[in-house]
Amino acid sequence: MRPMIRITAAVSVGLALAACDQTRSADVDRALEGVNVIDETNLNDIMLTVADPEEAVAYFRRAVAEDPDRVDLQRGLGTSLIRAGHYTEAVGIWRRIVQGDEATDQDRVDYAGALIRTNDWDEAERQLDSVPPTFETYERYRLEAMIADSNEEWERADSFYETAVGLTTRPAGVLNNWGFSKLTRGDHEAAERLFMEAISYDPNLFTAKNNLVLARAARGQYTLPLVQMTQVERAQLLHTMALAAIRRGDVDIGRGLLEEAIDTHPQHFEAAVRALRSLEA
């Protein structure tokens, strides 16, 4: 009987070891799956933020082709297409997302943003109207302000811009948009204040500097504002101011500003040279 006991014991130990190995293998597989998910999430985030836009588009296209039912990958593709400037294709991706069962309010806001980039303002407004008022985000109010602007609903636009500014820690872009809205309405002083505030949040925002010069020139102020600027930016702003002066009929002032822009630019300033030649001709 003793040999049989030993054989039985050995078999039992072997089965136990096999079960232990299987358990360890399953644990390792589960752990590796967790690592893969973490790695994929991190890679997706990198592609959506710091990666080259075209590279991100290629990455998410491959991912969607391999797993077309994953909405998070479709969202990544839609966002990447916007970053890369492929707006028409992005509209198609976001339309498919909002028509799906997993669509969220944020998806509709993102779809509206893509529609605005293709100048489909009416459909963008319909999409935002379908989002409940309790969904309050910076992006939603920024788009609402832009649509109100396009409809010349100035009070609504101002209200939406003000709300959007309060919902972000980086309001330079929306302040610049708000200032441009004021500029188109002819409220040059308010526009100038908003552009200055935008620059205070982002001293490198050249668009706001350029708009600030336009607002000042519209009031006949042909001196550069006291803001941080490079030598190239200074030349470009002088060029902008010169063209604004010429449009207002101040041709001699415009000619002088063009000459100053050419002298200021560290390289050959072709645009200013062409403008000066046209003026002299």
C-alpha cells in the first residue's frame, strides 16, 4: 500500500503544481492586459496632445480600422482630424459618433465645433440646442458665443463670451475672439481692452497683437502698443498698421509706416515692399 500512497501523493502534488502554474499564468495575463490598457491610454493621450497632427491621424485611423466599434478611438480620430485641419472628414467622423448609442453631450459639442470650421453654422446651432443647459463647459459657451456673433445677437454673444472666460484658466483665445467681435461692431475701445487682456494671458498670441493694432488704427492711433514683441513681429505690426492707415485715407502716414516696417524687419520683407511699390505706382 505504501508505494500506491506515494504515487497518489506525487500525482496530487503534480496536479497542485499544474493548477498553481495555470493560476499564475492567468494572473500574469491579467496583469499584462492591465499594462497594455495603461500603455494604450497614455499613447492615445500623447497622440491627442503633443504628437504631430498627421501622425496622430494615421495612428487613430489604424486603430479604428482594427477595432471600429470602439467609440473612444473614433473620438480620437475626430479630434486628430481637427488638429490636422481635415475639417470635412472630421465632420463625417463626429456625425457618425453622435448618431451612435454611446453619444454624449460632449460629442455633440465637438461635432458643433467641427461644423463651425466648415461654415455650417445652422447645423452647429442645432447641435448645441440639443445639448441641455446644465452641460456647462468652456468649449460649449465659446461655440455658443461664436454662433451668437454670426447671428449678430450681440447681447447673447457678450454673455456667452463672459461665461466662457470664467470657465477656463487660459482665456487668451476667447478674449481675442470677443475683442474681434467688438471690433466688427465698431466698438474699438472695448476691442482694444479685450485684446490687451488676451495678450496679458498669452504674450505670444500674435493674432491678438495684430488685432490690437487694427483697433488702434481704426481710431487713428498709429503708434505701436506697449506689448512684448520680437523684431519680426514689430515689422509685421507696422505693416498691418500701414495698410489700415491707407484704407482710412491716411496715405502719407501709411507710406511712412511701410518704410519703417521694411527697415525694421531683419530680413527682406516682401509683403511690405510690394505694398510700397503699389502705393508709389
